[in-house]
Amino acid sequence: MEYLVGVVVVAVLVIVPSVVLWRVMRGRRELGTSPAERATFETLHTASLAGPPLRAGLTADGAERASRHLRTLLGSAALAITDGERLLVYDGAGDHHAAQAYDHAAATLKDGRTQVLTIECDLLECPVRHAVVVPLTTDDRVVGALAAYGQNASAGLVRAAQEVAGWVDSQLELAELDRSRTLLMEAEVRALRAQISPHFIYNSLTTIASFVRTDPERARELLLEFADFTRYSFRRHGEFTTLAEELRSIDRYLILERARFGDQLQVTLRIAPEVLPVAVPFLCLQPLVENAVRHGLESRNGIGRITIVAEDAGAECRISVEDDGLGMDPDRLRRILAGDIASAGGVGLANVDERLRQVYGDEYGLVVETGAGAGTKVNIRLPKYHPGVSAR
């Protein structure tokens, strides 16, 4: 009986790996049941490997890392990529021709036309006899050239070189879009700093000065909070930060404002610990809190209440900033967010709304609940994880 059990166990151990291997091999066959399907899959896979290095633009490092995959797509003996000033990479056979590769691209760089060249070579075994040179362009500007080298300059190689160059152009266009988006976001953050800082700095320094004689220790503490707040607000690196860092900066801001307003400013925070590590656009909450202070307290008499909530909502984080101030006419608010009109507080709202939409898509813009005399509640939804968004 014990022997039979042992046989069964051995059989199971043999059969299970065999079944797994059969399924893996079956899955591989299903990826491409015909030569054409397999060729399509391999081409797409190779293109996917060449794409990421080019998303940084036309650089020597990116060209070098992409060149092997691009040469595979072309099926050529060698490949060269140049920018407008120099050879970036020569990959493949006949590397003694690399010194002339930039000269081979000169005419294409000048007039933007495809050139078919005959390459002189004394080495009988060298497979480089012809070159097809095609331009690389972004925004209708020639920014470089791609040369495919081989035994013959066939019509197929010319067409393949043009198609691959067109695909490289699309990656370079995406790189330009990424760069433009980054520059735009940096400009918008600078505009936001310019809008917020003079108002806040003046009031904070005036408040600190009022404590210098009456309560020097309090003045010292507030000055340190002010220094930490401005250091964060004017930092020079990173489009994104963590929600925890953004809330920490807001806490410093509120400490300074409470020193100014005293018991007139009442703040309630409800923050779920799970959302503190979530990456958020830099300075996406502070303008909302500053607007709440302005419209919830500065423009009215008596106590002003502000509530800041950050909740865990599965794949998303939900944040709201609410005040019980004067509120705003909804039509005016729509015009501010659309950029038709500007106001002291509206600049911050429109700026944050635009940056959220740029990063996450239009479905993640600000949602504002307000009305004349009814206070204001600004709602934000953010995905916890989003491609390209990380607090580094």
C-alpha cells in the first residue's frame, strides 16, 4: 500500500510540470499561429524595445540604446544616426565606415531629402556597399538623419528606412511633447509662486514682527516655520511631491495664519494615513487652502472655519478643502476656471485645475461647490498610481 502511494506521488510530480510546460508551449504557439503573425509580433516587440530610449529626445545615449533594435527592424548590415552636428551612433558591420557616416548624412541634413549613396570600400568581405539616408524630423524641422547600410540599395530597403525613420520621428515628437509639458508645468508653478508669495510673505513678516518685542520666543518659532514654508514653496526640483509633504507645508502655512488671526481661524483636518504616500503635483493644495483663508475669513467678520479632508477611495485619493465664507457666483467661477477672467484667488484655482488635467486627464479637474453666501468646497480626485507620476 505504501509503495502504491509513492508511485502516485511520483506520477503527480512528473505530470504536473509536463502539463505546465504543455500549456506554456501551447500559449507560445497561440501568440502566432502563422509566420505572418509571428513576424508581426516580433516587429512590434522590437519596436517597443527601441521606443523608450528615444523618448528622451535625439541624444547619443538614446540613439546608442535604440540602434540595435532599429537595425533589427531594418534588417540592414549597419545603421547610423546623426543629429544636426555629429554622429550619434554607428551600429553593425563595417565600422571602419563610421568616420564617414556624418558626411554621408550631410546632403540629407541640408535639404531634408532621402539620399541613396554608393559606398567605396577596398575590403572585399565588407557588406557595406550602399547607404539609404533618410531625414529625422520634428515639427517639420530636420533634426538628424538615419542611414541604413547594406550590399544593395533595394526599393525594399529604401521603403523600410523611410518607415523606420517615420516611427523614430513619432518618438521624437512625443519627447518634445513631454519636454513642452514639463516646461509648461514649471512655468505654471512659477506663476503660482508669484501670485501667492507677495501676499503671504508680507502678512507673515508683519505678524512675526508684531511678536518680536512682546513674545520673542514665539517670534523665533514663527520665523522658523516661515523659513521651512518658503524653502518648500521655492524648491527647484521635482514636479511632484507626496501628499504628506504638501500637507506638512500647509500646516506651516496655517500656523502662521493662526498667529495672525488667532481664534478667528478654526481648522479641522481629517486625513487617512493610507493616502499620505500618494504622489501629487507640487503646490496643488496650498492655493486652495490660501483661497479658503482669504474668502473664508479675510472677507467676513467673526469666526471662519476651514475643513481639509483626504480620504482613501480604493484606487483613488479624494481630497476636499471647504470654507464657510462668502462663496462665489457659479457663473463667475466657471469663467475663472475657463481662463476668461482672473481674480486674486481665481488665478490659483485655474492654475491647479489646468495642471491636474494635464497630468491625469480632464476627468480629474477640480469640482467646486459654491454659491453666493454659501461658502466654497473644492474637491479633488487623484489616482494613487499614474504613469509618469512619482515623488522623487
